[in-house]
Amino acid sequence: MAKIPLNLPKPLADKLPDAFGGSAAGVVPVVRLQGMIASGGAGFGRVLSAESVEEPLRRAFATHGAKAVALLINSPGGSPTQSEYIAARIRQLATEHDLPVLAFCEDVVASGGYWLACAADEIYATATSVVGSVGVVSAGFGFSELIDRLGIERRLHSAGEAKARLDPFFAEKSEDVQWLEQIQEGIHDEFRDWVVGRRGDKLKAAEAELFDGDVWLGRRAVELGIVDGIGTLREVVEKRFPEATIEMTGPRRSLFAKLGLPAANWDDVAAAIVGAANTRIAWSRYGR
């Protein structure tokens, strides 16, 4: 078929095949996955959820002329359920569009962040990236002695013996801790099975070392097989797809965001402040 002589702008030419006047070089759309993983918008700043990433993921995989989809990840983790939702959606879209997925680790890709990375066919990190944390953690505070000192009486009424488990204003019970540990072990098993299922023979260390919740810098992560190589997004993409255009794919911004105005709904400000504190704690766990 003869090439149709069209004078196309480069971004459009890169997306069209040679027969239609394009360069056939293609595009590698990039989706940035940045921040804590949580449902809804529990906190100031970026929050990753199945809802918030749906649009950019769909747009990236539907990009005309896409050679692969790149995930640029920077997350200390968060909700295991949202991590599972997002990772499953990435795999679904990759299968639907028959595209390879490359994940690139920035500062921290830990816990749920690594769960997302394992949705990719290949994972790359920099030498200073902090990667791993295949484990489960929960934290809280106990105030039972404090309210005793203050002369405060806690009144809690529930239907169901287990309904008030781990209430922070009552003394901790061993059977409640045992219940929590069982829940955590179940989630840990799911996390481990996901990593093993996605990484397979690439893993180069015993499970006791890989899945104890520890994190490693990029080069050690490569040695352990939880990462495929050292390299930045641009380095790897330019080597794998020399002529392709790298194109960032972000969510469409609302009118408020375009005008630099705050969101109109302030009902969740208190919850957002608490969420921001939890986010700071999560990042500081990895020295960031």
C-alpha cells in the first residue's frame, strides 16, 4: 500500500502507521501513581484509589499507536484492598489491549506501592529507590489509663460480642490481638501469593527473606529479583522503543483545579487533616 503524503505535526505522526503518513514510531503513555493508597480522598494531596486512577489508566491503554504503558510509581502503600483493585485493573487493561506494562520506581515503592508495581511485566528502579515491604502493619493508640486518670467513664454499648474489638479506650485483650494477627496473616498470604504469581522464577531469595516486610535499595532489590533492573523511565523506554514518544497521561483537571481554587466541599476537612498526618507517618517510615 502506497504511503499517503501528508504533512502531519510530529505528535500526530508518531501515533499513525507509515501507510497513513505517520512515522510508525509509536507512543509510550505514562501513568503516574503517586501517594498513599486509600479509598476515596482520605487526605490532602494525591491519594491513589481505584476511582482516581481509572480515567488515566483507560486513556493510557487506549492511546493510538501505544507500544507499551509505563507506570511511574512513588507510594509508601496503604489500603491492601485498593491496591488489589488497581493492580487487577491494570492487568485487565493490559490483556484487553495486548500491551506490555513497565513499572518504574521513584523514591519509595513499598507495601501497596510494590503490589501495584507487580502488576507490570517488568519493574525498574534507580539505585536510590526504596523498594519492597511485602508485609502488613496496623497501628493505633491506647487511652485506657489516660481516661482513668482524668476520671472519664467510657460508655460503649454494642450488639455482638466482637463488635467492640480493639477499642482504644479499653485495655487491650489478648484474644483481640490474636484475631487481628489472623487478619494480618491472611492479607500477608494474599500479598505473597500475588508477588510469587507475578514474579515467579525471577525471585532469587528464600521467602523468609523476601516477605518479612523489609525494604531494600534498588541494586539489592535487583539481586533479590523483586526488581528487573536499574534504570530511569526515559533511559529504559528510549532503549526499548528508540523512536517512540513518551507521553504523560494524567486525570482531566476540574474547573476548580484549573483556576487554582480549592474544592467546593469542606465537609471532610477534619478527616483530611488526619489523613495527611497518617500520610506523613507512612512516608517517614522509609526515611522520606
